[in-house]
Amino acid sequence: MPSDTTKEEEETVVYKTPFPLTGEEVSNAGRRYRLPAKNDFLAFRNYADSLEGYSLRCNRPNDTIVWSKKVKGESLNVVKVFSVYPGVDPQTMYDMLQDGLYRVVWDTYRIEAFCIVQLSPNTDIGYYAAKSPATGVTNRDFVNQRAWHSAGNGEFIIFNTSVPHRDVPTNYLKANKISSDSVVRGFSKITGYLIRPWEDKGTKGCCLTYVTQCDVGGWIPTMVMNYVTTKASPNTVKTVRGAVAGFTEWVPKQSDYQRTWTSDPDPFDVPSLENITIQFAKEKWAGESGSS
């Protein structure tokens, strides 16, 4: 994408992702952004599927498992949520999570959200501002570089990481008279979804692995944020469950519906793929009838 500044004047964005982005660089608004390569999506898949270092925090048999992980040298934990959706096709889940128009319908915390710039066919930079779910806590906003990939066989990946962009300064909402409330700029080191088919005991559908390491900023102590994030994660699953159910009813009512995010499946160039989290869930739930 063309830049309005010379290469010498451009700032190279430094990424904080737990794995490097290795694609080509592109210029926009005075900065050099790095695109993800195909192998970076595989790196995210492996990252999201791994259970190394995680501690189990919540187990709802045949529904949801939540883990958290401490990262050496960092105060913020990584939180991972695995959930199953019987009867929901992986493509439907992927489309629902990608659809910005439908998000207006189901995301009750949304203040403003839009695409700032499309960097490549499967990468963009977007703005998202959300109401705080807690009284007395300031609203948050994020500027995230987001990327997505269809890996074939019902597997899809979406992940984001926060980046700067000059079109959305920290006073964006007030400056554009969208909201007079104060807002704190948050930072997503990594947040993403791994969508895969799910089949167990004759039941088919999809499963969703959600992983996040996110600093919401402001005055909230890290210890409190780690606790709240872990406890609130099952509520995210509940929201997604309701949203995907409504999505199947919403789509047919759209007269000119377009999936701008679709692409031909591009499987990873590896002999086989592990499904560590899926296997763990099946084994753990096999002998359980209650919840913990």
C-alpha cells in the first residue's frame, strides 16, 4: 500500500507477539507494518493448542474448559478457553466472528468499531472501543492488527495484536464527538481464535479455542486483572454461543450479504497436525458427568 512519507521517515512497528511475524513489510500512514506469513498462522495454531505451562481453572464437562498460564518475566497471565458448539458448522462460527455488521447486533459492549486500513487480503488494522462492564471502571479502546486464515478441513484462524496508527489517537472518541466519556487505550499482546471441527460420541459441530494476553491499562492492579480475566472467560463463551445461534437466523434476512473475508483453503505444509486441546477435553470429559 502506498505511503505518504519517504521510507527514511517511516517508523518500523515493533511487535510483542509470542511468535515473530515473518511476512513482508507494508507502509501506511508513516509506519512500516509486518504482515503474517502462512507459517505464522501455524505458529499461532501451535501456540493456541499447547497446554504447556497452563493450570486448569474451570471445567464444565461437554461445554467449556479454562486455563491460565504465568509467563516468565511478565505480570500478565495468558488465559485460554476451549468450548464446544454441537450442531454449529466451523464455517458458520468463522463467519460470525468475522462479520462486523453482525457484531453490532450481538456485541452489547461495543461503542465504536471500524477498519482503519486493509494491509493485505487477509490483514487489516481496526479500531474497537468498548463500554466497561464494571461500574467505576473507565471504558477501553484498542487499535489492533488482525489477520485470518482458512487452513482447510474446517480449520480457521483469527488473531490480533495491538499496533499504533496515527488515524486513531488516544482522544479519538472525544475528538470525533462519538463519546464524551473517558477512555483508556488497552494493549493486546495476542488475542485470537482457533476454530476446528468437533466430533464426539456421535455429536458433530465445532470447537473454539480462545487465547488472550491483554493489558487493559489504567489503574487496575495486574493481580486483579488476571483474576477477573480468568473468571470472566466463561461468560465470553456464553455470549458467543448466543451470538452464533442468532447468526444463522440473521444471515438469510440480509438482502445483499457478502463475505469479504473468504478465501480458498490453504492447508499448512506439514505431514500432520496435533490436536492436543481437543484430545485433552475428550479424555477429561469421558468419565465425568458433573461439573467442577
